[in-house]
Amino acid sequence: MKSYFKTIIMVWLMAMSFTNTINANNMSTEEKTIVLGGGCFWCIEAVFNMTKGVSSAVSGYAGGHTSDPSYQEVTTGSTGHAEVVKITYNPETISLEQILDIFFTIHDPTQLNRQGADIGTQYRSAIYYTNQEDRKIIDQVIEWLNASDQYDKKAVTEVKPLDRFYKAEVSHQDYYEKNEFAPYCSYVIKPKVRKFKTKYPDLKLK
């Protein structure tokens, strides 16, 4: 009888070990999301679409006070939304710190409510997070950024919990890939893409 119960216990322990291994593997490969705004969403989306470890970069709107806004409404500044990109990534391949480092390289976080010639609250520098662990990382990275000599002024990036993300119209998705030789892409987006490829050769997709 003792041998029987010993066998049952051993089988149970093996089953638990196997289950824990599966759960650990599932947890380790679970994707995460972060929502970033840094001027026109076409720019941010273009760079993260070619970043290793990022499974999707979706243009949209966040941080406003109206439901389901259109591009035309957001561009007036009346809805309070920022043009943003929802980034889904594998933390085993790329960390949030690396994503934020790229983000702060391809836009100027010290410019208030604008990026270059794109002016308005909809073009503000912004980060919308979904958990407190990410908030701590964001605060730390901004602290490092402000202590560095990367920019002459302090970052004015808005950091808030994500309320709602609204996906932008189809015409705004993968804009750079579809319109690479359009004037805006050539003169505004392409330099950001070039900067990313130069600074992060190990993080760009082949």
C-alpha cells in the first residue's frame, strides 16, 4: 500500500513539475504592449515596424476625452487625443528600456505639443502605460534621459495610464511602407528611419 501511495505522489509531483514548466514557458513568451506618441504617428510606426522583437505597431489615438475620434477630429486638437502607436513586443527579444531608448532617439521629447513643423497638442510627446511596473521603468528612463546630454532641455513627455486606445483609419496603417517616396516620408520619416538603423543595427529587422 505504501508503495502504491508513493507511486501516486511521484506521478503527481511529475505532473505538477510539467505544468509549472508549461506555465513558465507561457509566461516567458507572453507579449506586452506600450502606447507611444511622438509627433505624427506615421514616424513612430515606421521605425517600430522594422524593430526586432516588435510583432505589431498600430497607429491610433489616445489620451483624449471623446469616444471613437476620427483623424479629422483629432487634427483639430478639440478631442484632446494624441497621435500614438500601440506597440506589441516580446520582452525576451527587446526590453521596454530599449523601446523607450529608441523612442527618445527618433523624436525630441523636449518639444511641447509639436514635432518640427507638426504643431498641436495631438503631436505631443506621450507614453501611456498599462501597469505600475512599466511606470517605474518609464520614470527611470526619463530620469536617465534628463541627466544625460542627449538634449539641452528636460523632457516634457506626458506619462499617464492608458484609458482607451482607438485604432486609426486603414489609410494611416503602414503608411511609410505604402508611401515611401511621398514627400513627407522622404523628408520627415526617412531621416528618423536612418537614425534608427545607424544607432541600433542589432535591433533592426533584416
